[in-house]
Amino acid sequence: MSEKTFSLEEAQETLKKVKPRVEEVVEINRTIQYTSKDMETLFDIWGDSVMEKGNPDNGLYLNMIEKGDMLADEMKNRLSEIEEVGCHVKDLKLGLIDFPFDHEGRRVFLCWKLGEDKIKYWHDAHAGFTGRKHINELINRPISQEQ
């Protein structure tokens, strides 16, 4: 099965649908990070004894484990929803997603980051976020065939 590619217009329309999911994924990821730090702190304080029933923070620690599992499941569901439409989630902290795009037979990616109002950038398949270029470079002139 070949990978879905988007036109710029399709990507902009799809972005409207996936943006709320990306926002949720970024927030879930942030919460997972905070929960992990809190768990590390409790473990630093108590060591393995935090897992013992008699430990004063055992209940809190077990609740954090349960919360982390629930958040991980929620994250997995949200990521699946985003990827099902053909987008690639590239960075959970930045809320970075790519849309496969066919430019004259060459696969590149339209690139969007949470906080941007619309898709304004693209990059080569091997360049990634740091190689982003303004979308006008893609639309107004052909891109080079360098790999």
C-alpha cells in the first residue's frame, strides 16, 4: 500500500481536523513528563521501599503509575488518529507534523508546527525540521533533485 500524499490544499484542510489532536498529544506528553519527574522524585526519596504497602507515599506512587498508563493509552489513541489520515507525527514536544507531498515525482514533506496558523514550510525527506524552507520556494520554483 502506497503512502498517502497531500496537495497543499488538502494538507491545509486536514490540518484543521488534526490540529486539536496535536494539541492534545502535546499536552498529554507534557503531563507524562511531569508525572515521570514526580515518580522519579518519590523514588529518589524512598528507593525501592516506595513500592511497599507500608510506605507513606506508596498509594501516591501507585496512582502515578496508573495515571501514566492511562496517559500512555490516550497518547497512543491520539497518535493513531493523526496518523490514520496520513500525517506523520515528528515531535511530541513541539507538536510537529509532516504531510507527504509529491513534487514532480519526488517525495518531500509539508511541515507544520503547533503555534503556526497554517502550513508555511516544507523540507526534503532527509532534511527534517532543521532543513525547513518556506513553502513559496516549493510552489514558485522546482526543487533540486539532490538527495
